[in-house]
Amino acid sequence: MLWRAQTQWIGGIGLIVLAVIFLPRLAVGGRQLIETEVAGPQLEKLAPHLRASTIRIVGVYVVLTVLVTIALIVLGQAGLAPGMDAFQAVAHAFTTVSAGGFSPNPRSIEPFGPWVQWLIAIAIVIAGTNLALSYRAIALRRPQSFRDDELRWYLVILAVACVVLVSELAISGTYGVLDATRQGVFQAASIMTGTGYATADFAQWPELALGTLFLLMFVGGCTGSPTGALKVMRIVLATRVVRREIRLTIHPDQIRLIRTGGRSLNDRVINGVVVFVLLYLALVVISGVLLLIDPGRPAGLNFEDSLSAAAASIGNVGPGFGIVGPMSSYAPFSDQAKIFLALLMVVGRLEIFPVLTLLTSAFWRD
């Protein structure tokens, strides 16, 4: 269990980042990959060299892990978190900060009580932000770094999802107001960042809540975080592209630039974002269909469940809906389906373009 938690923590750092730190031979070609994995504020501005910059980001990651571990141990010692001993604290800190979400407990975070759930929810939200921003704002004493376009939209999307979930859970009578608030906020943060922790069997929640959680599977956190899925910046930029095209349809003679953080983006970046979003969505749909036509598919598997399984695998979320809900597992799938889902997890963890890049001979030759 500790090894599984540790591998999630290592994966959260990013295998590409580790490659740049420990394999100096990749320091030149590695920049192409790491800028895809850790897009956001210019990474090179944290330090003169790329390797030094990545070490600083990993330092933020380690410090956050230590703080979460200490906080969980304190809650356990204070009697506010039943069953939270040192092992559980370390394992859950590893899987929280890394957005891994595999708890040693079969009921996930549910048995540890509200205090732990609120603490982990806050830690999940922080881990989903750009770690480079945290370093620049705290270590370099530049609090204005938090005035980031992507960070603002990350919090807006999360806030809207929380309002929808809490309202639906309270109005439907699924929970009281306080429990609906805790459950809605926790699951919104957990699913959006791809952490995948659960405080309840949300597969049994009302349809609007399930639809909201399904959409959150595609969002992810900020670039430069250990989260998966599309990432907020790509969604924001893709939305702005759509808005620009609508306006150009009305006023074809106007010149409209796509901007973020006060900077205009060139067509190469914009095209890359649009292509990535389309590839990602297509991969989810195609994977869902392949799971559905598998001869060894589980009995009762429908398209909604297979689609959620594909989205949860590519986004590294973990739990989906129906037979792959938070209190269920992927055990009923055939061996070939499990291998396929495992490959989807790897592609989602490393992101599509770096994987495609590593598979081309031109990258290694250049």
C-alpha cells in the first residue's frame, strides 16, 4: 500500500520533469517535453536553467506533501480523525498532493470523518494550482503572481460546480445542507482535479449531479500541476477561439487576437490547443465504444458507464459511474480491456503530445 501511494506521488511530479532533472542528456530535447507538461508562467524565469527551475517546482511539491502529512497526523492525534495513524497520513498525503487518489482504505476518505475531508479538499484545490505560481508568489515574494488568468478560471469553474452540486444534493433531499455542502465541495474538487477520492457513493446521486461530475472529469487543474485531463488553460483558450470565430463570422474584417495573461498567442499555440482538445475528446469517445464492443465486457455495461470509464482512465480520475463507481471497481472488465485502460492511463498521465513525440523518430534523431 505504501509503495502504491509512493508511485502515485512520483507520478505526480511528472516522469518528464524527473527525466530532465536526473538525465542531463535530455536537457535540450527535454525542454520541448517539459514545456508541454508544465505550461503556464515561463518555467525558465524561476531560475537561469531549466533543471534548476524544475528542482524548485519539485521543492514546492515536497513541502506541500510534508504539510499535509503533518496536518493529518495532528487531526489523528487530536481524535478528530478516527483511524488516521502515521501510515494513513503519509499514504493519503502522497495520494492527495499527487492527485492520485488511491486510498489504502476500501471506502476511500469516507471513514475518516468531516475534518479530514475538509482538509483534503483544501489540499486538493491547492495541489491543482500551478506550482510555479506558488513558488514565485511565496519563495520569490511576488504575490501578484496569483493574479493569473488560468488560476482565476480554475477557481470560477470549481465554484460554479460546487454551487450546482450542493444545490442539487440539498434540494433533492439527498443530504442536509451541511452534509450537502461538504459532499458537494469535496467531490467537485476531487473529480475536477482527477484525484478521484470519494466520501460517498456518488454514482447514486441525482442525474444533474452526475452530469456535473462527468463534465468535471474533462477539466483537470491548472497547467504546472500534477492533475490530468484537459487542463483549465486549454479549455479557456478553446472557448476563446470559438468566441473569436463567432465574432469574425459577424464582422469578418476585424482582427481579433487570442490573449492570456496580457499576451497575444500565435497561431501555432492556438492550433495546438484546438488539436489537443479534439484529440482528447475523440479518444474518450472511441475508447468508450471499444469498451462497449469488447466480447468480454461486463454484464450490464451501458454506453454511459463505458464512456465514464474511458474518461476516468484518460483523465486519471479513477472512479466513474455505474459498475465503475467510487465504491465499485474495474474488476469485471476483461483482461484485454484492463490492459487497454492501463494504456489510456499512461497516455493521460504523460499527455497526448509528449507520447506522440516520443514515438517519432525525428525527436530522437534531432
